[in-house]
Amino acid sequence: MTVEQWSIIGVLVAVLGLFIWGKLRYDIVALMALFTSALFGIIPIDQLFTGFGHPATITIAIVLILSYGLTKSGAVEGIGNLIAPLAGMPSLHATALVFIVAFLSMFMNNVGALALLMPVAIQSTIKLGRSPSTVLMPLSFGSILGGLVTLIGTPPNIIIELY
């Protein structure tokens, strides 16, 4: 193995160790790994921040901003009030959330639909004293399945239709 390969393995092992240790925030660990990789010459200095311009990175950042804005604006509470009568029945509550996100993701990007309903799901389960994990995984599956129903739901559907 080359020195560069050993350097990559060393950075990855260090990052995993710091993630497992848990004393540093994940973003700090990621930036430390980025700068360490540049220091060892794994990443050229002129390409150090090009990953931040990738569409996936921008999409995730926008989803987080949108989710935070919806929570602070009170829109989340409005949707939460609509499904509040179902909150007493956990399986019906999760089913309602899944159908709403599936319907939304038929007509918009499934990540965007998930970003709209994720704060609703988290707040409604916390109010009931349940763990948000009971609805988050079904919510993500509903988002994906809803996107598969129509051609405009997910970008892969549009690409398949073109060919």
C-alpha cells in the first residue's frame, strides 16, 4: 500500500474513533478530517471546499433550514393539530403521517415532503411521551413510496421516463 492509502485509512480510523468517543461535535470532527486530509495531501488545497457546492450538500442544508423555519413559524403546529385526534392510537397516528407524506411526495420531491412532516412527527410524538423513532422510519418509507407513484415524485422517475 502507498503512503497516501495509509493516510486515508489513518484519517478514517481517527474519524470513526472520534465519532465513537462522542466528546466532539460531528461537524467539528468532519472539518478536522477535511483539514487533516489536505495537510497530508490527500485532497488538493484548491479543491478543499468543492464538496460544499455539491447539489446533495446544498439540498440537505436547505431541508434543515426549511424544517427549522416551519417549526418556528407555527406551520408544524397546524398540521399537528389536524392529526391530534389520532394521537391516542399510535399505529393510526403513524399511518396518518405516512399517508400524508406519501401524498405530498407524489407531487413534490420526497426529501422536501419529508422535511415538511418530520418536525410534525417529532413534535407530536414528544407531546405524547413516545419516542420519535416510532414514526420517523415509517415516515421516510412513505416518502419514498409516494415518490415512486408518479413520474414527477423523484428525479430517478424523470430520468427513467426520458429513456
